[in-house]
Amino acid sequence: MAALRNIVGGEVYDYTKILAESRERALDRMKSEKSEAELLGENVIVCMRFATSTIMSGMAEFLAYGTAVIIEPRSSHN
């Protein structure tokens, strides 16, 4: 069915659903797993991005990445 939709046009809903679930899973992993950055004290991710690429026909990878930084609270003396 997906091949037919590719020819005549239109959204492949199951594929869209799988991509949305993959995006959420990648984001959850980035937020929850202990990382080297967290061990170094970084506590915020900035410039967060998503990327996808095709591995082979019918298979793709979904990445979530960003820059980990340390955010310090503002001093109350300002």
C-alpha cells in the first residue's frame, strides 16, 4: 500500500505514526539516560535538533542531539 501511495501521492499514515513514535523515543532517551555530559555536571541541553537518514530501503534512523551546558542560577546580588 505504501508503494501505491508513493506513486499516486498521499500520506502513509502508519509510517507517519512510526516516525512520530521514534521521534518521541529519541527525545525521551536523550532526556533520561545518564550521559558523559551529565557526569561532567552539564544540566541543560540547548540547540536541540532532530535528524533522520535512510539506512536502506524501508529503514531509517532517527537522531535527537544537542549541546549540553551548565546553567547556573542568577545571583540575588544583581
